[in-house]
Amino acid sequence: MAPLVALTNISKIFLTDEIETHALSKVSFTISKGEYVAISGPSGCGKSTLLAILGLLEVVSSGSYTLAGHNVENLSRQQRAEVRNRDIGFIFQSFNLISDLTIEENVALPLTYRNQISRAEKIRRVNDALNKVNMLHRARHYPSQLSGGQQQRVAVARAIVGTPSILLADEPTGNLDSQNAKAVMDILDNLHRDGATICMVTHDPRCAERAQRSIVISDGQIVGDGRLAAEFNLIKETSDVV
Ligand SMILES: Nc1ncnc2c1ncn2[C@@H]1O[C@H](COP(=O)(O)OP(=O)(O)O)[C@@H](O)[C@H]1O
Ligand SMILES: [Mg+2]
């Protein structure tokens, strides 16, 4: 089966005040449906840039990106927004809820332009997403009335309400204490168990070890990929037997 995500020789150069920053250099990897991948590496190595490219929030400077069988590196801004809305669920470090919308209105946002979904179905989906993160009892509250951990759980509900192909999380526990961080990680574990594909940037080893596969980036390049290591060991073990 074709991978859900395939990045081939992705490079990203930022140009600011005539200074070129090579944030990513020839990055290639694939993510299969149902995988849970952690991306780690030192500050400034390109993790957020990589996740923003995966989430179609940034465009590549060169290389190709295939998402669910479609080439997405040359889409227009409008087409990117459509694919993002349909296929991507994004969880940010700083929650990014809209302060003058209620919790249920925030969670419903990704469904706004889904005209094929009835109003009743939208309400059902919002309730279902809030239920999965144990926040249904706060549906009519506003973000400022919730703790950071609760806000992040709502952000997870917003990310999953549109049943995206992949969940992208950039340091989702970076602003949380360890107890709230664990609650969010437990929710991601449950979503993964139910079939979600997850790609999470984290510098916390306790978070990274929840994933099945760990990709390590340094200076804009992949320097480690746990799945490859696992496959390599498997090949070695098999050849040892033979
Ligand atoms: N919008 C931008 N404009 C210019 N430079 C950027 C931009 N975003 C990121 N960078 C630079 O790209 C590099 C990688 O950044 P980033 O992906 O945020 O790293 P990380 O998330 O691993 O800390 C850094 O040198 C950063 O300063
Ligand atoms: Mg970052």
C-alpha cells in the first residue's frame, strides 16, 4: 500500500533581509497509515518547519510531497487550505483556541465549510470529539475559563473533529505540567489505538517513547530514524538465523 505521507528531498530556505536560512536540506521519509511518529532534535534544527510543511502551512523550496496519493507541493494557496481542512489536524504548543468563541464553537471550526455535513451531524461530531478528550462538560465555557491542560485537550478535539488523515502536533505538552502532559499523551495514545496516524514534534523523551518510531533531526537533516533501525535489526537477526 502506498504510504500516507511521502517526502522526497525536501529542502526549505527562508529568505529574510537577504539572509538565507537553510532550515531543511534534502529530507526524505514516509509515514504509513496508522503510524505514530515522534520527531526530535535540538532547538532550531528544523522540526517546526518540517511539521508546518507536512501541514501545508509552509511551502517547500524544493523536493516533492505526496499526501494520500496526491502531489501537494505545487498547490495554490486556496487548494492548500482545502487539503489542510480535509486531511490535516494540527495541535500547537500554545493551544491556539479563539478566545471569544465557546469551547464547542472552537471545536466546530474545522467543520464550518463542510457543506456536505448536516448541522445535526456537525453537533454529533463536536460532542463526540469533546467526549473523547473528556471535555464535554465544558462545551459552553470559554477558553479563558479552562486550565492549560484542558485547553490543550479541547485543541485535540478540534484537531480530530474533521476526521483528518493525519494528526500533527508541535510540542503539544511544551506548555503543560507533567500531570496535564500525561493526560494529553494518554489521549494521543487512545487515538492511535483507534487507528489515527500521528506525527509529533517533541523534545521530551517521555513523550517520544510513546511513539512507535522516532525520527531525529540535526541541522535540517534526518540523522536517525527508529523504524529504519528496527528494520535493519530485523534483517540482521534474520540473516543471523540463516
Ligand atoms: N518564518 C521564518 N523565517 C525565517 N527563518 C525561519 C522561519 N521559521 C524558521 N526559521 C529558521 O529556520 C530554522 C529552523 O527553525 P524551526 O523549524 O522553528 O526549528 P525547531 O522547531 O527545531 O526549533 C531556524 O534557524 C529558524 O530561525
Ligand atoms: Mg519548534
